[in-house]
Amino acid sequence: MNYSDVFREIASELDEIEDRGQLAAYIPELSHVDPSQFGACLITTKNEQFFLGDYKTTFSIQSIFKVLALALARGLRENHLWDRVGVEPSGSPFNSLVQLEYEQGIPRNPLINAGALVVCDVLLTHLKNPRQEFIEFVRDLAGDQDIDYCSRVADSERRTGHKNAAMVNLIKAYGNITNDVDRVLDFYCDLCSIEMSCNQLAQAFLFQAANGINPLNGREVVSVGRSKRINAIMQLCGFYDEAGEFAFKVGLPGKSGVGGGIIAVHPGKYSIAVWSPRLNAKGNSFKGMKFLELFTTRTASSIF
């Protein structure tokens, strides 16, 4: 299928729709992004590439890092990960404290902020140089050594991330954080700040469409079973309290970030990344969600 033609048709249709989203201004550095930008990139498991618009422009991936952190953590000798974090949809906003206290410091899943903080704690425990090893892991997946952290965004996260600080301290109070809370929070903010383009993201997530194998080098990133489970968690939990809506309208495992990016995968076929900075009320890209809904409908490529 020539996805380029589909991309152009959908882009033309989206031009007629008012973008009612808002920038994630609660992270000050993200409020400086040009809100009119839009990019998309699809890469098949046969390495066919299709793209649109600002697909090479880098942006803050924010919570999209959580899937990659989970994939890296599952390759480590952490035998009790699923005792420390669940796999159920939260049904709550990504930064909810209420549910976390009710469930005594065990986050619902690894793709909400609380769950990602626990995964960061795991990485800090098992990696000798977590910050360097994580970015090398991402660079290897994307085949691009230019991918890096953005200190401005990380600092902005630290200055305003009061709820995340409350979460990590609450989890620590229940004994589910083993490292120093400031170290965990700093690492979390760094991972949120990673900047990537749609092209880099689509390449980096292709292993989830290829049974856990990185197509660039043929190496196993995660086992087939773990790849299946990560896709299942993305399907159920990747969009917080809008996960059901994404499954209903798009029908692919995916993950969003408040930088406006969305990554989705069709197991066995492709990965697709879209980026539009304005967010809907649930914190997901307004136009990105619309684009993917139209795309899977036009191409009949939902997994359902």
C-alpha cells in the first residue's frame, strides 16, 4: 500500500478541522514550541518508509519514554517487577495521587507517572551508569547517535514537577522505592526530556512490530513473550483515562506524550509516529489522535 497518498489525503482533511488543543504550558519549556507543526512517519517491518510534514523535527518525547524504559527493565534481572507495579488500566489522569494511596504505593501500570517512577528506580538499581546506558539503548534502537537529552526541558520539569515529587515520596513511604527519591526524580525528568523526531521514534519502536527484534541489527531487544506483553500494556494503558477511546477509534497499541507525540505499532506490519503539539483535555495530541483514527480506518489496519 502507498501510505504516502493516504497521509496526504488525511492531512488535507485535517486542515479543515480546527485544532482545539492547547500546549502543555504547565511545563514552561514546552510552551515555546510552534503549535502549528505537524509530522508523521510510518516504517514497515520491511523497512519501507513513508512520511509527512515535520517528520524530521525533534520534540520532547515526554511519557513515550516509559515504554522504552519498561523494555529495558524487562531485560534486567528484576524478578519482582510485577509485584511492584501492576498491568491494569488506571482510568485516572496520568499524575493521579488518589489511586496510588488507595493501593498502598503499588502503581496501576508502568505507563502512568507513578509506575514509570518505579521502573526508573529499577533501572537505577541495575545499571552502572543509568543516564548514559539509557540514551545508548534509545540510540541503538533508532540507529541514530544524535538523539540526546534536553537540559532545558529537564530543568523545567524539575522546577514544576511537584506532583511527581509527591508521588515518589508517597511510593517511598510504602517501601516501593529503594533508591534516594531525588535521584529517582532527577532520572525521570531526564528521560522525559529526550528529544526525537517522528522518523526516529518510528524506527526506535519498530522492534515492537517485529516480535522484539531490532530490524536494524537483528538483535533481540525483548523476547517474543515480553514484546507481546508490552504491546498489551500499551493497548490498555498508553493513553491514561483516554485508553479506551484510543482503542475504540484507532485500534493499535500506542503511547502518547505531552510533548504532542504519539507512537503506535501494528504487530507484524509497521510502527507509526505522529506529532502535533496541541493537546486535548486528556493530555493527548488533538490532531495526532484524529490523524491515527482516520489512518487506521482508511487503511483497514486496526488490530481488531
